[in-house]
Amino acid sequence: MNGGELDITFLGRLTMMFGGAALDDLAKARVAAAVAERAEALEAEAKRARDRLIVNLYAREGKYGRHLLELQRKSSDEADWSIRYDRAIERDRLCDWMRWQKDRFFAFLDHAAEHGDESLARMLVDEMFATERRVKKEGRGAGGMRPLRMWRGD
């Protein structure tokens, strides 16, 4: 039985020698193991579904000296959206703004799926510039190349 194949002749002999109770115990153990295995599979599937709803921001170094800013679901090893910059300061400038937009990451990915990656990149940069202008006007900006460096969101 542990091999996964049922041999009717073997089960008949087992029943004749030890009675039906021995077969009942084997069947109960197999059913319990199958139920536990199914529960583990359902829990793993539920965890993958929960992880799909979590999106994180990563600032990474790419190949050939490129600097990447990526949105990636927790359930995936690949980024769902990324933007590449030649200089780290450009990436970090957008990162300063995006790190305070965590509650919007999922909506950003939906926008990219509907309108394309380039459209999302333009939208994010436009919003970043608008926020920089507003923060500078309020006198809360850090100035320099990364005016939102010390900003803590709104």
C-alpha cells in the first residue's frame, strides 16, 4: 500500500490473517495523510495568492552599469515593471518619491498592464516633478539633485 498500488490479492490475505480492523487502520492512515497533503497544498496556494497582492520597490544595479528601479510582486522572481537609468542619482531621485507611494504600487502595475511600461514611467516622473515643485514651494525640500531625499511623504 505504501507504494501507491493496491494489490487485491495481498489485501485479501491481509484481511484473512489479521481481520478487517488491520485494513481499516491502514485505510484511515492513508486518508489522514491524503487530507494533510491536500491541506498543505491549499495553504501553499493561498500563500501564493496573498503574495501576488504584495508589490515591493527595488533599486538595483543592472548589467553594463545600468541602474534599475523595479516593481516586483512577492510571488515572482521577475520584476513586473522596471525603469533603467544611466546614473544612480536619477534612479534614486525617483526612488525618493516612489518609496512613499507603497499603497499605490498595485495600481501602478495595473496602469502599466493597461497602458504600457513607458506610459507608467512618464506618469511616475510627472507626479514626482509635481511633488518636488510643491514640496520646494512649501520649503520642506532638501534641495540639490534629490529634493525629496529627506521628505517623509504626505
